[in-house]
Amino acid sequence: MTPELGSAVLWVAAALALYGAGAAASGAATGRVALIASAQHAALAVFALVTTAFLLLVYAFLTFDFSVLYVARQTNLNTPFYFRITGVWGALEGSIVLWSWMLALYTLILVIRHRSQRDLYPWALSVMLGILCFFLLVMTIPAPPFERLTPVPADGRGLNPLLEDTGMITHPVALYLGFTGFTVPFAFALAALIAGRVGDTWITVTRRWTIVAWYFLSLGLLIGGWWSYHVLGWGGYWAWDPVENAAVMPWLTGTAFLHSVMIQERRRMLKLWNISLVLLTFGLTIFGTFLTRSGVIASVHSFTQGSIGVFFLAFLALVLLTGFGLLAWRWPLLRADGELDSVLSRESAFLLNNVFLVAIAFTVFFGTVFPLLSEAARGVKISVGAPFFNRVNVPLFLALIFMMGVGPLIAWRRASVDNLKRNFLWPVLAGIAAAAFLTALGVRSTLAVLALAFTAFTGGTIALDVWRATRARARTGLALVPAVTSLVLRHNRRYGGFTIHLGILVIAVGVTGSQAWSRQTEMTLRRGESVELAGYQVRFDGLAATREGTHDKVMGTFTVVGRRGQTTVMHPSKKFYPQEQSPIAGVDYRIGLKEDLYLVLGDFARDGSQATVKAQVNRLVSWIWIGGGILTLGALLAILPSRK
Amino acid sequence: MNPRLKFIGGGAAIALALGYMIYAGVTQSAVYFITPSELQAAPIPGKAYRLGGMVAAGSLRWDAPAVELSFRLTDGKGSIPVRHRGTPPDLFGEGRGAVVEGSWTPEGYFKATLIMAKHSEEYRAPHGETPPSRYQNLIKTLEKDTRAP
């Protein structure tokens, strides 16, 4: 009964969303308040219905309702309570349910926060409900979460073991909140274009919503990196995989928008560019969904395997055509009121930052769809992997770090020599000193030296700005701590931005260190034998088999002796799941500020006499997680309402 | 000089540089996706390939002291001997799909630098003979759905 109820609820929700979109649009066009009020009621009802559908699916998971195909695929009787909840969004159908629920939630917040706003809000509500209707239709036709399975099996297949991780609750939730969050700026951009009011209102509303979405997307990407690092057993956090690329592209264009929007606020320029970035960012979230859900990535022929790809592609085409069509229609309204005065100005620094961000997004896009392009053009399947992305993007990222130092301090309109000297003399010296110091230490990698020198330069600009502003406040008689606190809280947007930049710099140090200085080895050891890696002695002491909740486990015991004689016992393992034919690695790691020790158990002799181990010393990886923490704090600070 | 001209010139220079970087990146890191029978037909030593197929039953050897894995990758029409230094990744095994990246050696085997195992509920270990159509489906799935490790 529950599955039928769930399907019915989704159909009703789709119909109501469609009605609400139409009512809001005609209300906006005719100015009839009753229609808009009716659309609002529809939005509330849709939220209630999608919540119900979501809870019904959770209920099906919790009660092991294997008559539902999706439940039978994602769980079995051994799946613990916690993973039965996270398993709800562990695959295609459920992920769309979660997605739609978040979209309905954002629509609800939109109604609550903006309903008194009269010229843009009704159109924005219409767009939100229209998009929501599309996702609800996806659940009713190509990806039904409540589809029945007959005959009903006695047990389900079980969750993919790699998803049995606490990261499964935070990673998809944060990522989807980010993805779906970009729908609101898109809705307001369309509303501004339709209503012909491309002035300040939409920019102010959109900027705040973009920071919210950006915050969640950043969090999702970081947790994804952490999950990859501590679960997948290859010792990395980013692989330029199509799925990762799909998530990072809207992040890049969203970041570009958050910067270029400041030029519009201050100088009334780049109006066209800003709307384009918002349209593009939303388009990329849909493209990402299309890429990851349709399986199109290497073969156009896979369209025949399911209709979901066609759905998303058609929707993407509709979104882009509508967006850019409206943009072309409103072209005359989007002329800049100001002009760029000089190449040496904050405007052009921000413009350059945008060019680099969009260039990286384009490179990622190009590399991701390259197999499709090469097959269409030449009939051969060629892919470009991590080497391509690194080769093209690393220089662009370095340039971005440099611009991150220049942008916030250089003068508006036209920077004088005095202004440049005043703001950049010390940071440049800091950068040069860092480069000299690293070279003296014997660092041979040019890229590492450059990356860290740029980081020092940009860190110097942040320090200089904070120091100056604090000193100015301290002169008015404030003590140091209150001076800094009041500075940061009063100008929370600026210092939130600086905090985010600081987080990025710390991440840059982590990425540089882990790429340049990590070491690894792979050896088969007999019991009692050891291998040396970067000053550590890793000794194999034996194997033991144990049984855990959902799986059996073969656990190795390795004693690791560090450079100063400190010893640690580590237990990398292999986990055997009944639903899987081959084992999954259980990584063991010790995390430190300077380096992580990371062990993965490979093959082993059944009598425990020998085992193959992959040992890694990963340098500075923790800085990535610390920088991520700083970055999210900065984003929260920037979201706070201003206290001016 | 007029600032507008400077901006147009700067923009063009950046676009050209980016175009060149992408072009150079593609030519230097392009990897061709081929099947074992295609490689058998025209093996070119040293060229980077992504080879996709199924690990042939009974072909998997694991030399623990040398940490070397060897197996044959087949697409039903041809098969290629592959060697790889390192332990097999999770979900790797006989009768399952895998994509290996590396190059053909003059010594007559494919030297893999990277193994990507294919995990999918559609491709359980086959019982008995595998019909060629299954291989074709497998290879299609491999091409689109292999994740780097």
C-alpha cells in the first residue's frame, strides 16, 4: 500500500507544482494578488507532499519493504538502521527524491522570506515551481522510487559497501543543498529578465542566496575529498573523475559570480556577464546531474539504455534557451553604466579573476566531454585524464592565487604607483622571501616553490589589511581583541571573504605539499619483516580474522616505528561483504599536521605468514581539511546579516 | 593607448594562451580506448592506451614476493596478456570487467600503470560460456563507467 501511496503523492505534487508555476506566472503578469496567493498555497502543499513521499520511502527502508525494487536493491536484512536511512539517497531514484525535497524546501524559504517583495518574487516563485515540477516528473516517469518488485524477494541485495560510511549522510546532503541552492539565484535572474528589472534588487537577493549555495557546495566537495581519502584506499582526495568534475564546474562559475557581482554593485558594470554567470551556473548543475545520472559520458549510444538522460538533456536545452533567449531580449537594459578606466584597477583585477575561474571551468568541461567530442568528430574514443587537467589547470590556479592577493587591495578605477607600493611592497617581499627560503631548504620543484611563494604573497596582503584596519581601530582606544572582533563583525562581508581566502591558501599549501612530497611503497612482507618508508619502519606482525556487523574482516597488524623511535600499531584490513564477490579495503591511517601515515592491506597468505601492504606517507594533507574548516567559517561569516 | 584596446588585446592573449594550453594538454595526454582484439590487430609499442575487457577465467596470477599481477584481458574475440606492479584494486577478479591504462611493450605484453575495476550489478561472474553480446555490453559499460582509483 505504501508504495502506491508514495507514487500517488508524487503525481499530485507534480500536478500542483505545475499549477502553482502557472498561477504565479499569470499572477505576476496580470498583477492579480489572489493568483499569487494561490501559487503560494500550492508551494506549501508541494512541500508537504514531497516531504510525505520522502518519509514514505524512509519508512519502506526501515521496514525492509522488499516489494519496492529500489529498497531491495539498496538494502538487505543485515543493513544497520543508520545505513538504511542514508541508503535512501544512495542511488539514482532516491537521490532525485532528496533533490526534489530540498528544492521544495528552498521554494518554501523563498515564499517565507520574499513574499512581500512584489515585482520579482512572483516570477521567481513560478520558475522554482516549474523546475520542481520537472524533478517530480523525473520521479514519476524515468526514475520511479516506488516501483514494485514481483515476486517479492526474501532478502535484498544490500548497500554498496563503499557507501557504509558516516560521510554518506553529510556529503550528499551538503552537495545537493549546494546544487539545488543555485536554483534560487537562477529563478531571480529569470524573474529580473522577464520583469525587465535588472537593477539592484535581484543582485542583492541573488548574491546572498549564491553564498548560501556556495557554502554548501564547498562543504560537499570537501567532505567528498575526505571520504575519498579515508575510504577508497588510494590515498588521494581528487581524481578529476567526471562525477567530481560535474560538481566542481558550478562551484567555479558560482565563485566567479560572487566576485563579479561586486563590480556591478560598485560600478554598475558587467550586468550582462553577471546574469550569464548565474544562468551558466544553474545550467552546469543540471548538466552535472545529466552527466552523472545518464551514463552518457563515454557513449552517446547509452541514450537507449534509459530515458533519464533524454529528460535531463531536454530540460538543460530548455533552461539554456529560455535563459539566454530572455537575455538577448533584454539586451538593451543590460548596458554598463560605467567604463573600465585602467588596466591597473580593482575592476580589471576582478575581471581577470573571473576570466581565470571561467577558463578553469571551461577546461574541466572540455576535458570531461572530450571522449564524446572525439568520438563524434573522428569516430575514435579518446579520453584525457588527470595529466590533462593538471597540466592546464595548475598554472590557472596559481594565477588565481596571485590575483586573490591583488584584487582586494588594489585601488578602484586606477591604481597609482603609490597605492601599489603601499599595498604590495611587503607582500611581494614576503613572497620572494618564501621562495628564497624554500630554495635554500633544497626544494627543487618549481611548481611547489611558485605555489608557496604566491601563497605567501597573498597571505601577506591579508595580514597587511587586517593589521592596518586593526591599528586604525586600536588608535580610537580599543584593546586588540575587541578591535579585531568589531572590525570583522562590522565588515563581515569583507572579512568573511578574507577568511575564505585564508582557507583557500591553507588548502593550497596542503595540495602543494601532498603533490610534491608524498611518498609511497608497496611490498610483500613475511611476518616479522619490515619495510622502510620516509624514515618509518613498517613491520608486519600477523593477521587476524573477525566478524563485524555487516561483514567479515581480515585484519593485519603492523607495527610502525617512527624517526624518533615512537611506535604505533596499525590495523589495515580487508572486508568481505556477502553481497560482494571481492573484498573491500579498510584503510588505517594516522593523521598529523606534517604528514599522515596511511596503510592499505593488499593480498595476503591465508595462514598469515605474509601480506602485501601499500604504505604511504602523505605530506600536509591535513592542511586541506583545516583550510576547508576555515573556508566554511568564512562563508558563514559572509552570510551573516550586515550590521552597518 | 586606449584602455579598451588594452583589454581587448589582453583578452585575446589570454584566450590564445588558454587555447594553446588545452591543445598541448590534449596532444600530450590523450589516451585511446581500445579493446583487446583491436590491440591485437595493430599493436604499437609505447603508445598510451586504455584497454577494456574482462579478466579471463583461470588467467589471473599473483606473484606476492615481486608484488606483480598478471592476467589476460579478453573481449571474446581476442585476448591480451597484462602485467601490473601492485596489488589488485577492490572489486577486481576473474570473470569481471576491468580497464587498464598503460602501453604495449616490445616484449609482448601490456604493461599496466593503472587498473580500474568495474563494479556493476549487471555483471556478475558469468556461469559457463559468455556469449559475445555480453562482452559487447560489458565493454560499453566499461567505457562509460570506470572510475579512476
